[in-house]
Amino acid sequence: MQEVPRGFKMEELKIDKSKFKQQGQGKSDWGEELRQKMESYNASKTKSKEEPAPSTIIFSLDNTLKGLSQVVCILEKQNVALHHIESRSSLSDPEAKEFLAVLESDKASEARVMDTLELLKECVKSLEVVEGGENDTVWFPRTLEEMNPCLTRPLYSELEPSHPGAKDPEYQALRKMCWNIAHNYTIGTPIPVIEYTESQIKTFGAIYSKLKILYPTNACKEFNEIFPDLVKECNISEDHIPQMEDVSQFVKKRTGFVLRPVSALLSARDFLSALAFHVFPATQYLRHPSSPFYTPEPDLCHELLGHCALLANPEFAQFSQEIGLASLGAPDEYIEKLASVYWFTVEFGVCKESTGRKAYGAGLLSSVAEIQYFLTDEPKVKPFDTSTAITESYPVEGFQTTYFLAESFSDALQKIRAFAATIPRPFTVRYNPYTQSIEVLDSKEKLLKVAEQLNGELNRLMDGILKLK
Ligand SMILES: [Fe+2]
């Protein structure tokens, strides 16, 4: 799944930030309980003059559009700025949507924010004051059950009029089928089968037949080591598109990663959070047969030919997961930076080998044209460095103008880890594969418990090394 580096922001809800600068007043008398809760919260903390007012809230709505509109109106009237908002399906009520919102939080606006909370309670189904201001941790999924709904909220649901398949009923029907699968899918269950049409198989075959000739010389050795096994075990050929479930099982056996069908592009935050759980969001639909060598969005060719072989490489899988772990609870600006790093590595990364530079990014490995273009003298090639990659701009369509050259996966991983350490989070996280959940390591006791577990692993490792001597 190729995703763009954007978060779920006000712009995507089509809210005009400037409206929040208008003046307005309003107050009701029902919110004493909430006010007391806020005051109690404030009193429980030793606050400095600079400390922000509490303003992170979670609210749920029955009628999402109407309710959200009312929330926005109240914020506008109260002149309270909305710094961040994100949504998810309610975990307790499948009919409701939950929103996490970070409101204006400077000291001067504290009274207005508290009044606003009172007003909001009148138009929402439930409202909870989480704590703190915008410097506090952003909500993130900690279990598969919490993460699954994050993958059913794509950035768009309708094809752009310029999409090659926008006016093709057969193509629209396939997209609808894939949409339904993605929205009803639960991780851990078999991925439903798609019956691809003759024209879709022909499209896939046209791309595959050209790429398989280019891989031996243009793709990295790690890819070329695994790809023949992927072809054999999943029965990939010019005449056969493998089912996502078979490919997922292939990858899972080697690295624990599984594929999870999604209906379209996700926000960077949702996409990256899935990687932390060893889950790779992937599309099941194919590009339109009228343009076999161009797609305006990621499709099965991109996911299968571009991503899946390397997801079966343990070092690369770890690299992908660590980007995901770094994203959990990270502020928006760091999500954008991580998305840029992801773009210049997992999507369009090139690496150094003794015979020259090779492709390991899925955008290259799934493009008949770009897998040849990146070896020409036209694009710039820079040594991979996170501090440079996060500031580099790039085209979402068309060939890349700059590629980042990694010394090795291991070297790139070290750099990702160093970057992750700069993300302002008051904790670190760890994926527990046994419970398939994220452990938040925010206390001495939790860290010591993990250290004990690792000590046991190290002892077994040393025992093995000594026995080899
Ligand atoms: Fe991708």
C-alpha cells in the first residue's frame, strides 16, 4: 500500500481554520460536573505559568456529519482553535463514531475552553476530557481490535473523474467488491477470494512479463533471493494472479507480517500504525486494463510485485515495523517526517551493491519504466540520511527526481532508530507478538520486566554460541 505523507487534519474535513478566529460567546449551566472534573484535574497537577490548559477530548457522535457540524459551530462561536482531530469507530458502540480532538490550549484561552466543553456536551453522545494540551500523546491503537477500524477509513471513497476506470461499470463493480471485503474484514480471518477477469489477468501478465526480465539486474539481491520462492509458492505467472490470502501466508511464514485488504489510500498515521502490528495494508483491486503501465493509486500489482517479496525478508520486515512503532503516539509533524522516510526507503529506496545501485523500493519494483529510469543519470542520488530525507520534496505522480541510496538495510535501520529516538514521546513502545499488542513502556517496572525477558533470550543466545565453540 503506497501512501501519501498526510495526517487526518482539518483540511480533510474541509473545515476553514480561519473561521475559528471569529468571535462568539455562549454558555449553559449544565456542565458543572465537567467543570469540576477539569478543575480537579488542574488541581492535581503542579502547574507552571507556561503549562497549557487541559484541552484534549474524546467525544462520540451518532449522526456523524450533523454532529460534527454542530461541534465545529460551537468551536467557532467560542473562538477556540482546533489543532488536531482524528476519528475512529467507537469501540463500545458500533453505531457511533469517536473523535479525538486537541483544542487551543494556551493559558489565556483556558476559561473559553472550559466553557466550550460545557457546550459541546449538549450536542455529543459522550465526552471525555483526556488531559493536557497539544503536547500530550496522540491516541494510538494498542491491540489488533483497536487497530482494525483504523484501516477501514480510507482517504477517499470515490474515484476521481480522471481515473482510467471512473466510467467503466465492470471496473466500478470490482472496486465495490474490494471495498466491501476491506470494510468487513477482520485480521486473522482468511482474506476472501477475488475472481479476476480475463482482462485483469492480461493486465497483470503484461506487467509481470516485463518486470521479471528486469529484476535480476535492477532489483536488490534480497529481493532476487526471495522472489522466485514467491512466484513458485503463490503460483504467479502471466496467466495467474495469486490470491492475497496465499501471498499473506507466504509472507507470514517468513517474517510474521500479514496482509490486510484496504479499500484505498489511508492516512499516513493509520498506515504506519498497522506496520507496528506486523500488518501490511494492501489493495486487492487492479489498475484499469486501458492503462497497464500507469496507475494513479496503488493496486495489487504494486503490492504484490513491489512489496511482498521484501516483506518476507526478516531484516526488511523489521525495518518496516520499526517505522511503524516510531509512529505510535508521535505528533503530527513527526508522522509527516516518518512518512517521508518511508517514501524514500520502502517505496522508492535504492541500495548499494558491488555491481552498482539496485532497487528495493516497491514503487520502483512495480514500475516497468521507473525501475529502468532510476539507473539513468537524470535523477539525483543522495546518501540515505533521515535528516535529509525528511526535508526532501517529491512528486506523488511521475518519476522521482531524487533517490536515497542506503548502504544496506541494516545501516538504514540504525538511522531510523536514531531518528525515532528524537520523537518527543514520554515513553517507548514494544510489540508483543504473543498477545499481538503494543506494550507502552512508561515506567521503571515495565522496563525492568522487559529487561528480564531479554536477559533470558540473551542467556539462550550465549548458550548456543558457547556450544558452537
Ligand atoms: Fe506501496
